[in-house]
Amino acid sequence: MSARSRDRRVYLGSHPVLFSLLAATRRRGVARLGRTLLVHDREAFVAGLTRIPLDRTAAGTTGGAAGRLTGGDLLFDQQGDEHRQTRRRTSDALGAAGVQRLRPVWTELLERRLKPLADGDPVDLVPVAAEIAGTTAAALTEVAVDGLELAEAARAAAAATARAHLPGVRRRGTDDAARAAAQRLTALVAPDGGSDAGLATMLAVAAITTTVAALPRAAAWACDADLWGYAGSPALADELLRVTAPTPLLPRVAADAGELPGGCPVRAGDRMLLVARHAADSHRTDPDPARPAPARTAQLVFGAGPHACPGARLARAQLADTLSALAPYRPVVVRARVDRRAALPSWRSLVVRPS
């Protein structure tokens, strides 16, 4: 199976209706469906994040869902100076010094969890990624909790709330289930409550769900395309993150009127589905570490401008270290199952063995 064909299974298995719709409209830079704009074009994607005023608490957005469920002051729904100050604190924690402080957490886990490959035995990379994600998030939020337990709680909370800001019909009880899952997660990362409980909850959700989505998908692509010879190059992690686009879609709502490139008007209250996957050419160009995409293109899978993900450096470091740890075994995929309940396109199981 080709790397792209396998990865496409993740999208169609997790959110078949949504991603079929995005595929059908991607030839149009911006497509309007009623009050919803599907934004595929790169320039329009950046403009949607940097030039259109955004309602950070609107229903149908990540911030709106998070705010309703946690009741906290969140990075996703803050405004103005408050938003900038919180982002600055988060960026400091996830900057170069912060990543170096956290790196031993996942390198020790990689060494221990990948040992079976040395004996020729298979390894499921999804629980490995989950333990890396949960243990790193616990260290980041400075709580003493088991990494796998934290990862399970964060993934459950993310899955339960995903339908709140993605198109589709919600079942009865969805909001109650999502609220209960968020409360369980908050009890782990902020057992004493406090003013930063909501922020800690959402940092855990963001860090864990993206890591569990990204690491196995990127590793599967490296296996299928035999990219292990590039494992020592930082360009491999950048290119794999670009083509897998762990967070392929950013739902936002316009707070005021504006215009996207190409003359497409945006009205206050319009919903914009900003397709990072298409803006970064994930759907058209395969990863090429020898000739990587420009940094400004690859970066788009992490957003743009003041709405760029502060965890980009952490994601790149974790993936680069994971690929380097796997490379000596030149693994191949022997079994893969899509996670049909995950918030982000993910594998439920991805078993590899040394070649």
C-alpha cells in the first residue's frame, strides 16, 4: 500500500462525510455553503486567521466548545492583552529551553517502549505515542499523574467535544457526555481547581490529541515510503507534519465583516472552516526531505500569525526523536486500524516490525 493511500484511510475512516465534502470543494479557493465558508486557498487561509476579526467564544468553534465545557479562562477564548499574555506564558514553556527540559521525558520512553524491535518483535506505536503524550503533558502541567491515564482522559474529552464544532448531527446527551469527560480530565490536571484549571485542561487536550494523531501517522508514512535514510534530517519531521497535517481543519467564526482574497465577502457570524491540510499542499505533494516545502508553507499546519500553535517546536522535536529512534530498525507496517471516534484523524492501532 502506498503511503498516501494508507493515510487517506485515516481521513475517510474518521470523518467520512466532512472530508468527502472538503475534497469535493477543494478546487475552489473559497466555497460558500450558506453561512459557512470552506477556505482551501493558502492566501485566504492566512487571511482568515490574521485579517478577519474572530469571535473566540462562538458556538461551533474550538474556543466556544472549550469555554462551555470547562468554564475556565482559556487560551482559545481569551481576547486582547489577556490572550497575548497567556500565549506568551505558554510559548515560554514550550520554547527552546522548555523543550530541552521536557526532552528526557519522551526519549527515555522511546528507548524503553521500542526495545522489542531489537528482538524482532512487533510494537504498536499508538500506545507508545499515548504514553509519550500523556507523560509529557503531565510534566508540562506539573501534575503527578500516570501518563497513560492522562492520555486516555484527554482523548476521551476531545472525542466527546469534537462534534460540538464539526458539521454533523449530534446525538442526544452529547453535551452531557462531553462535560463529564472534561470534568474527569480537569480533576487529573488541576485537582485543586484554581484559576488556571481550564487552561491546564485545554493544554493537555491539545498536546495529547495532536501527538497521538501525529506520531503514528508520520511513522506509517515513513515506513510505507521508506524514508528512514532521512531520519537524521530535521526536514523529515517538517515534511511529515506538513503532509499528515494532524489538525487538518480549524473552525472559526467571524466577529465582524471582512473580505478574503479573491473578493469573497465575509459577514459577521459567518463560519469559516479553514483547511490547513489544503493550505499547506498536504493533499498534492508528498514529503521530500531533499527538497522540502518552504518554511512558510510547512508552518501553516500549525496556523498563522497570532493564532499559530505555540506547541509547534515541541511537536517537531518529539517527531524527530521518534523517527530517529525507529530508523535503525527500518520498520514496516504489519497492521493498522483507524480510530473512528477520535477528535483528530488518527490510528487506533499501528503495529510495526523491523524489516
